[in-house]
Amino acid sequence: MGKRILLVDDEPLMLKGLKYTLEQEGYETDLAMDGEEALDKFFARPFDLVLLDVMLPKQDGLSVCQRIREHSNVPIIMLTAKGEDMDKILGLEYGADDYMTKPFNILEVRARIRTVLRRANQATQAEEKKVIRVRDMEVNLLKRTVNIGGRDVRLTAKEFDLLQLFITNRGRPFSRQEMLETVWKYDYTGDARTVDVHIRRLREKIERDTSQPEFIFTKWKVGYYFTDRD
């Protein structure tokens, strides 16, 4: 199944030409001729890209773009007949990923779509690499969030820094001094026992039973480490 594209324009011949060309390229398309229809179709099924005209009846393209952006990061390419810089700037400020000025070459449309989809795919892959899953724990290193068994766990900045250090170095024990130097940085001059306090608080938040830890373990006379077992 090819990528699904929503084509939004109030010119029937334009839609017909875009639909034919893109379906020849293997894309699946759906059509809308005004802003309200575009939003109805967008929220009725998932799309991989939206090709969106600025000048639309009922609801203009910029408003549609803004509404979509409130709920989705789907790539959006704006189309404008005016060719004015302000329209281009507004389109991008409202959350569009690219813009094209009418009239345009259909070959350029195809090229722009491929470029935007490739960029979106690369961004998705990069973000996925920032999400680490261990058993029922999910740690998003980019958003700095933790979810365990469907439950969001709120950590302080230092607690998250410790968890990130552990989970990106699974199985490796860290001494208190190493943790101070890495998490608190070299300018920290306090008592190394502060590490134990933060580890205890972190365990209380992520372990079901702190007396029988599943994630953070103590290495006798060395320090702490995150489990290397899935």
C-alpha cells in the first residue's frame, strides 16, 4: 500500500490532474474541495501527507493547516496562486512543511512530495531512536518522559538524568563519583551520599517493590547499574 495523500483544492481540473499523476506514482489519494471537507476527511482516516491550497471556500487553507497542526505532525505542503511572500511566510508559520506557487510543474510537485515524505520519515526514525523500552518501561529521551505500564512517572531533572545515564548504559555499574561527575558535573563539591538519596527517590518512583528491584540494582562496593535483562 502506497503513502496516502489528501489533496485539497477548489479547482476540479487541478485535483483531477494531481490525482492521476500521483496515483501513477503509487500513492493513494483522497480529494476535498473546501476547508470543511478537508478537515472532515483528515480526521476520518490517517494520511501521510496533505497537499493544501491556501484559497479555499468555507474555511481557508491556513486555518485548516492550523487546525491539523493542533492534532498532528503530518507533512503539509501549501499551494498558493498569489505568489506573494506573505502567503508563503504565513503558510510556514502556521505549520506547513513546504509551499509551492501556482502554476507549477507536476514533476516538481512529485519531487517536493518525495522530499517532504523522506524528511518526515527520517525525523520519525530519529525520534524513535530516542525512545527506549525495557519491559513495560518506556523512556523518551527527547521529551524526557517516563511511562511504566501505561502510567506516567514524573521525575525531577536530576532523577531523569540518572535514569538516562543508566538506561543508555545497561548492565554497566557506575560509582558514586562517576555519577557525580556525569550528572552533577565536575563543579559539584557536596557529599557523594547525595547520589544515594537520589537513587532511593528514583527507585521509589519506578520500582514496584524497592526491596526487590526490577530496574536499578546495587553492585556491592562499586555503585549502581540498570538491569541488562529484557
